[in-house]
Amino acid sequence: MKVTVIGTGYVGLVAGACFADFGFDVTCIDKDESKVAALRAGTVPIYEPGLTEIVGRTQTNGNLHFVSAYQDAIPNADVIFIAVGTPTKDEGGSADISAVIAASEELAPLLRGCTVIATKSTVPIGTGQRLDALFRSAAPDADVAIVSNPEFLREGSAVRDFVEPDRVVIGAEADWAASTMRALYRPIEDRGIPVLVVDRATAEISKYAANSFLATKIAFINEVADLCEQAGGDVRSVADAIGLDTRIGNQFLKAGPGFGGSCFPKDTRAFVSSSERLGIRQRVVSAAVHANEARKLHLVQRVADACDGDLSNARVAVLGLAFKAGTDDLRESPSLFMVPELVRLADEVRAHDPVAMPVARDTFTGVHYGETVDECLDGADVAVILTDWPEYRELDPKMLAGTMRRNVIVDLRNMMDADTLEAHGVSVVGIGRREPV
Ligand code: NAD
């Protein structure tokens, strides 16, 4: 079976490389020619553990190809995945599917024979129907089925998530298209992983519902954390106490700086707006979106409070810029809001991230980067932990105490060993727990 994947970002490249590793003949298209040239030369432009090895292996064995021209990969394809970005539109919160439409319009005249076109991009409810109409008009003679095949992988563990997902969801209206898709996922289904074949609208809704539910869990525990700070509880223990209830589950119950990344913020907004277009109000998810927005302001104030309310003479060290550990992705990271605010308020801001600094350098102004964590912390009044990179947990308390000026850590990920640090004279301000008096 010949597979074409349009878009070589976190989703398209991982899907393309993994399908090639299953043994299929895969061609990935990207309109960004420099990306295609880099990939052909074996350079993977994103940070994703394990991906470079699979891309190398499958290019060498001839299963994986990269092109920038649609005509080189569309006519012979049995299945075409669309995996381009669907960011939030500037106004209203709905998803911008112009890249999905552009890709569809470009591929339509090149179709030959019987083809499944599967949306891997996260698209608003009803997009499958809209694409049906587009292909009926742009390729009236082609035998095409539009399928929704949402992707649930997480950046940082994308390869593992793709190969060992909790489930695969295929939303198809035609039986032949469902069977073709199922054949692609056979190596996964053969390992006992559920492959759910549903109608297209169900698949589209499932993706938004999954991300909205997880984001709501995070927004919820963050408000429990606020309560703990006032009432004297510890949110980590509350999360354990409720998370051990199997009806609740212990994941996505870590209080922190709020949800970010390329999916949760935009998908919650799009879920609300695409429901509203159908006359349905999503009150619960709307509240989670608003709670998450409000949180960012509140946390900048926490950093100022750690310096007696005034950062104007303070040197702030920001540890972690990516929206979570394991990725170089800055999209909707809490750092995008917090770093410019800190630059505005503080005397000096230094920053460090193990993998996101190249992207950060093109993003932030007024920030000095420390090549090492020690360099970033040198002479800092306050250190703010924004990303849960494991190496920050391993920082030597003696080094911290000897390097910083004021010895205060604002740990927005609740990841540091506060007792040990405090024993070395470093005070730790966490999330959702009463500070020592
Ligand atoms: P990305 O921005 O990393 O990559 C998109 C790629 O598509 C880019 O390389 C871009 O050059 C290319 N592209 C754009 N328009 C094109 C066109 N017309 N023709 C060819 N190439 C084109 O995006 P991503 O993070 O991989 O996300 C893709 C989709 O998958 C989004 O809808 C996203 O919501 C969804 N998704 C993302 C994740 C994630 O963790 N990143 C997880 C699940 C689902």
C-alpha cells in the first residue's frame, strides 16, 4: 500500500516514519523546501526522542521519501494523510483550517484511482463533510473517501505514542475506506490495541472531547491548588488522594503554570467555538479556558512577591521555556506570556532550556541565555522553574545556594525537593501548598 503524508511536523513526520517502519511505502510532502532538503539529508528539524533513528532507518531501506511537489506523491497514493497545522484563528477561537483546504485543493486535480483521504490534523466538527463537497466539485471523477483519523500522540513521546497508542480512532462513512485504514493499522491492532471504527463526526468530536477533558482536569487541579494555598492543604497529596480513585485516574492532576502547547489551548477554544456554531454551549470547557488564561497573570505576581513585590532591581533566572519537558515546542507555552512580562518588570532576565533555546532566541527579546544552568543562575535573585525538565530536579543544592544572590526558587512545577533545598538555605515557593513561615 502506498501512503502519502502532507505536512512533516510533529504529527506528519512521526506518522510517516512509523508507517514506513511498519513496511509501507511512504512519501511525505512539505511545502517548506528547506525542511524537505534537511530531511532528505537525514536531519530531523524537530526534537522528538527516537525519531531521527526511524527516519534514518526507513530512508536507508527505501520505505520513506520526502518531496515538496504534490505531483511526485499524490497520483499513486492509496491513502493520503493531511497533517498540516490548524492553529487558532485570530478572532473567535475557531480553528484555522486554511492549510487543510489549501492542501486538499492542490491534491484534488492529481488524484487517480481509488483514494482514501484521511485528516490527521485536528479539525473542527463538520470538516469531513466540507471536504466531501470540496472533492466532489474539484475532482468529480475521482473515487475518493474522506476519513477522520485523529491523532492522540504527545510531543516528547510521540514515537512511542504512535506505535503503542491507547486506541486508534477511524471515522469513516464507507466500508471500503474503513477496511483500507484498518489494514494500515494492522501491526498495531495485532498487538491487541483497540481500533475503533466509527462515523466521521464521532471521530472528529472524540479528538476535541479528549483534549478538552484533559485540559479541564488540569484547570481543575490548578484551582484546587489555589484553595490549598489558602486553606493550608497540599495539592500534591490531594491529587494522590483523588487520583488513586480509579474512576478519576492519577494523570493530568499536576498543578502548575496552566496548560499550554500546540494542542490544548487551541483545541479547547475550537471545541467551544465549533459547538457554539451548532447552537451548543460548552460551559464546562469555556470555564477551563478562562481559568487557564487568568492563571498566567497570577503567577507573574508570585515571582514578584518572592522579591518583596518589586522586581525592578532583580535578576530573574527562568529555567525551562518549552511548554513541557521532552520537546522544543514553544507554541502557547506559559513562557510566551511570562518571559516578556518578566523582561518588562525585572532588571535582568536570563533563561535556559535544554533543547528549546534555538527556537527561543528567535522568539524573545531582552533575554540573556545561559548555555548551562549554572551560568543562568549565576547571581540570580530568583529562579523560576517553568518546564519540568528532569535535570532541574537534580540541581545540586550547594551549587544553588552558592551561586544565587537571594536564594529563592519559584517552582511552578512542584518538582524540587523543597526540604533538602531549604536545609541548604534556599527557599522554595511552590504551587498549592502552604509556604513555611
Ligand atoms: P506543525 O506545525 O509542526 O507541522 C505542520 C507542517 O505542515 C509544517 O511542516 C508545514 O510546513 C506543513 N504544511 C503546511 N501547509 C502545507 C501544505 N499546504 N502542503 C504541505 N505542507 C504543508 O504541526 P503539528 O504539530 O504536526 O500538527 C499538525 C496537526 O496535528 C494539527 O492539526 C494539530 O492540532 C494536530 N495534532 C498535533 C499534535 C502535537 O502534539 N503536535 C498531536 C495531535 C494532533
